[in-house]
Amino acid sequence: MSDKTFYVTTPIYYVNARPHIGHAYTTIVADVLARRHRLLGDDTFFLTGTDEHGQKIERSAAAAGIPPQQFADQVSKSFEDLWKRMGITNNDYIRTTSEKHKRGVQKLFSTLYERGFIYLASYTGSYCVSDEAFVDAPVGTPCPDCGRILEEVTEENFFFKLSEFQQPIIELIESGKLSITPESRRNEVLSFVRGGLKDLSISRSSFTWGIPVPEPAANLAAQKHVIYVWLDALANYMTALGYGSDDEALFQKFWPADLHLVGKEIIRFHCVYWPAFLLAAGLPLPKAVTAHGWLLFEDSKMSKSKGNIVRTETILDAFGDEVYGKQFPESAKHERDLFASDVLRYFLLREIPFGQDGSFSFDALITRYNADLANGYGNLVSRTLKLVETGLDGTFSDVHNMGFVVGIGATVDESVTAGRYSWTLGVDPGTGGPDPLWDASPSLEQAVDFYLESRSFSQAIELIAQAIKQVDGFLSESEPWKIAKDREAIARGRLNAVLYTAAESIRIITALLYPILPFATAKVWAQLGLGDIEVAARGGELKNLEWGGLKPGTQLGPLGPIFPRADKGLAQIMSDMENPTPVDTNPTDPAAAPPTTAPDAAPRTTTLDPVPVLPVGGSTALTTGPSDIVSHTHAKASGIFANESPAPVTTENGELTSPQITIDDFAKVELRVAQILVAERIPKADKLLRLEVDLGPDFPKRQILSGIAEWYEPDELIGRRIVVITNLAPRKMRGLESHGMLLAASHGENGKPVLATFGEDIALGSRLK
Ligand code: MSP
């Protein structure tokens, strides 16, 4: 192990919304960097977590009808669960509602107060609840950052003397002591700071969901104050290491952070406020902040409020089931997830030049997967190792370098001399100037290393992809499958040389790909007969990649497919999972209403068939089953009332409402009281419950599948009296028949289905009319 430490952080994610692939992107980048530093031997600490206080969360919890802590627990768990599913290697998971964090934040506040940087004053101004930021623009106008309407806040607040830090921050950035990349973001921060810094309000008293301002400062104020959520949140980077606790060993070891990885929209908080707080507290500053761009979907930033979200779960589920299902049985579902996670990692890092915005599309994901992973790396590994197994009994007799596979284990110069060098080194993404590698004659390993170090993931991967093509080309030219047919000793020697050259190239390529594709490379490593790649990473075998690391006599491990091809239709499957359209066009099925995306829909499901859940209780929205997507438009709410005009109508006071219906229309829907007898989960369908309901002596019992598994435990449903739409045509989902539909209201921002039930005793089978 080197004597270096490396501490990398992601922003802590707000718990007002469940994770989407934008969040996964940041976490993936941090994981790649952490894995890389671990393999370099650096003592590495990788932190992620959730940001759980503030007005935004308080409001979201109120809208969901649950206490903020319970709300935060649920959403925080969905982030943590996702990172586990994806095999993310964070060393800690910080939650800002943890006691450890609260103590640390109060200590930081007290330190700032004791050092004279906090005072009490009255504030009236504009506040953007979505960004949790005070904004210098008139109340009632759109927030200059996110466009939401600014609210007026008049409060007695504690202020932080930010204005005193203008010059120190400029000096820090200009001297490079605080590195901000890319360059464009550095300039943006500098011009913001040069524009002048006003003192910053760092407490709020109009709501309570936060960490209380500690004494003695608290005694100055007439009311109770909670600490401003950004001061609370930023401190996570230190509190996770024990700052302010009885055990500050990790803090001593890892602080200051080597790198805060952030999205470009929160650069100001990290590069202005955070350094100012730390300077004021007399604490060391982070060494670097780097900002990545946004993931766009359908041309705009993926976000909860726009409803253009893609869930990581969709990709894990779809790739897991459809592509890796055969390879890994149901019992090895976690392996499927990890392979699918590799696919997403590769795609995001290859496709989006780091620092820039990038569009996401399912088609592009499949195309890239098939081209680079299935036909590229996966195919190269399979065809080489199969030949080693059949032609050489699974082992090499000698070390060779045929010298054809250039750029690997050779320098660029040698490669060029050999006339085979084909990688293009272009413009340095960090500076926009000529690539510093251009004249440096690096080997492939050095070039990849350089690009990873400068976070130019896309360039690093492109180089590796070209190397893969070169090895492929070498194999095609050398035609080892023909040599293998010749049993002569000379031919066997040549076969050994050709295949060793390819396999050793694969070893080096695999080591280089490890931080990006940790799970697929683990499988390849084992197939090469090299054992556990994690052990190799820890043992330093993935760095200093000398030619000849694959020793003669090493026996290949068991072979098997790495990246089976994905059918083009998978893009449609994923798209349907995100925006399910009913498979059943039966006009009497309310699920036939076209779904639209909820701002904060629950994670999408593996189930492609929408399960109808019809809301009651004031909501006119239709939810479409397992994905629990609340329709925010009433357009074509045509399911039940198929003959009516599907268009929404506007009432006199301007509200959108459903088209009017006659009593006869309503009479077409048969609603009856039922009791749940059996409720159980359905394997492979995370959102679906299988229910058996009793409709009283006049009707047979029936089975209904309902997309409420995420919200209700089976046990709590048994015995409940509910309302069922009984004359809905039966339909099949996951091979099971569903006959009827439960009535539920769609509640809160998450569209939680709340089952309609009765306050009085009521006979089973009674009709509602
Ligand atoms: N809670 C604050 C951060 C506090 S850090 C002390 C916050 N949370 S957030 O959940 O809104 O966003 C956190 C991060 O998620 C962003 O900075 C960014 O890294 C990532 N992303 C969220 N949406 C994204 C995209 N559409 N695209 C790429 N990254 C995105 O801000």
C-alpha cells in the first residue's frame, strides 16, 4: 500500500425524490475513482449519503402524509439499497438525520459563532425552496437558477459573515490551492465571487425540520432556529469522518477531502460557501472540486419536477432479466444486477465527455452495449479463451509477444514504427488545448492512466476500445482457428504465441477496465485463471502492467459468456417500463388511459403490464399499476368511459377536470365490497401483489393482481374490506390472471395508492352506487 490517502465524496442526495440515473451517474464516477485509487494502493475513503433536512423535505413529507423522519428513512433507504444493488463501494453512508452528524454540525456552528463570524439580524427577502437558497431576485419572480417562483421570507436569522471572504476565496482559487474543474466552472465561480459576496443567512425559524442552533448562540434569538440546510449538508463531508464526535481518528486521517464530486448546479455552494465556512472555522480546505454536467433525457435535465426521469432500476431489471437471465439463475439475481450495473457504468462514462451535459436514450444504450461490450470486449474474450481451451488444453507453454498487438506493452513510438498505431490522441478536455500526451509517447497503460487521473473517462475508454479492436484485428489476421487444426509441433508453437499474445493483451485490457467494469472484469480475470480480481487489485497486480503477467502453466478458469448480445427490442421494453402503455387495449379497462410521468414516481417495475389502481377521494388521476405512475393530465382518461370525449375540459375557474359523464356511464362500472383473504408477493415482480378476494356468498372468489407491493405489506392487507371493480375484463400478467381491480386514492407527491375502505360494517358483495 502507498502511504497516500484518497478521500472522495459525492453530494449527499435530497430525499424528496427517489434516485434516478442522474444520481447514479455521480455515484458511479465516484466509485470508479475510488476503485482506481484502491488499486493504486492509496488508502481510500469514499463517502456518499443523503441530505434529509430543510423546508423542501418537510413539505414533501407533509404532502405524503407522513412524518419527515419516516419519509426520509424511506427515501434514504431507496438510495442505499440501489447503491448495494449496483455494487457501489462507498466506505460510509452518511445521513444528515444521524446523531453523529447533528453533533458535528452543531460543533461547526458553535465554532463559527465563537470565532465571531455569526450574528443575529432580521432578514426579508426571496427564498427558493427547491434550491434551498436565498436569492437576489424579486419575490414572485422565477428563480434565476431553477425557474421556480421565489417566496418571501421575513425572519430573524443568524447570519454568516460571508462578505469577509471575498478576497481570500479569490486568492485560493487563483493560486490553485482550491482546484476547480473544468475550467469553465472555475471561471464561473470566480466571476460570481468577484461580483461581491453578501453575508449569508444560516438559520431558519419559520419551520422546524432541521438541526437546532446550539447554545449559547440560540439564547440570543427570540425563537427556535434550525441551521440552514446547506451548512448542515456541507458539513457531512467532515461529520462522516467523526468531526465533532469522540472519535476523530478518521477525520485526522482523511480530512481535507481530495475531491468533492458535484453536479454543475451546486458548484457555488461547494466553491464559495463551503471554503468560507472552513476558513472561518480555521479548518483545512478540500483540495479539489470537480463538476460534471447533467444527464438529459428528451433534451432537458432529468428531474423530478419535469417528470422525464429514467430509473436505474429499469436498466438493472431489464438487462438483468432479458440479457443475463440465462447466465445467472434467479438465485444469482445479484450477479445480474452487477453485470447490468457495469453496462450502465460503461455507457455513461463512455458516452458523456466528463463535465459536459449528455443525452440519455435507451437506443443508444443498447447500441453501445452491443458494439463495445457484446461484440467488442466480450466477444474477444470468448473467442480467444475458447481457442486456448480447445487448441492448447487451456494453458500456455511459453510467454510470447508477437509484436503485432501494438500499443499494449509497448510505447506509442514503437507502435508507430510498427505501422500499427491507431489511437488518436486529441484535445485535452481539461484545458481545451493540445493533449499533453501527444508528444509523450506513452504506452496504452500510461495513456489510460493519464485520462482516468484527469477524469477524461470517455477518452480512456475510447483508447481501450481501440486496443480491443487491434487485438481483434490481430486474431483475424493470424487465424489461430486454422493453425489449431494443424497438430504439428511448429504449428502448436505458433498457436501458443498467437493466443498468448491475445490473452495477455486481454489481461492488460481487463486490468485497465476494472474500475469501469468491476464485475465483468472479475469474471474475465477468473476465466484467465488469475483468480479473484479484488485480491489482485489489493495486491497491486492491476497497476504496473508489465507484459508477461500471464504466466505459462496458468490453467484457464471455467469459461462462459461475458456479455451476451442484447436484442434491439430491449430498448422498447425499457421505454415501456418507464412509460407503460397498456398491453390490453380493452376499452373497458381504465388502465388503457395513457400514462404520463409523475414528478416523483416510485422506482419503475420489472413488470411490463400495468396493473390498474383507480383512485378515489377527490383525485381524478389514474394510476397505472405497478409503476404507480400518477397521471397528471386527464387527457384520454378514456378507459372506463370509452365513448366519452377523452380530452380534458377546463372549468370556469380555469381548473382542468375530466369530461362530464351521465349516470348511465357510471352505472357501467360495477363496484363491490370485498375482503382480502390472501395477499402475497409475486416472484420477479417487485411491485405486484397477488390477492384473493371474497365477494360474499353470491360470487365466486377471485384473484386480482395489484401494483401496491411497494406500499403495503401482504400481512397488513389480509382481512381488509375494500372496493373492487368487478366487471373489468380479466387480463393476464406474469402468466397469472387478474380479474378486477382495487379502488385506491392516489395520495401525495409520490402517488401512494391508499385503498378505499369503510368505516362501518358492510356485507361482502354489496354494490356501490
Ligand atoms: N442535497 C444537495 C447536495 C448537498 S451536498 C452537500 C443536492 N441534492 S440533489 O439530490 O438535488 O442532487 C445531488 C446531485 O445529484 C447533483 O449535484 C448531481 O451530482 C446529481 N444529479 C441530480 N440530477 C442529475 C442529472 N439530471 N444529471 C446528472 N446529475 C444529476 O443538490
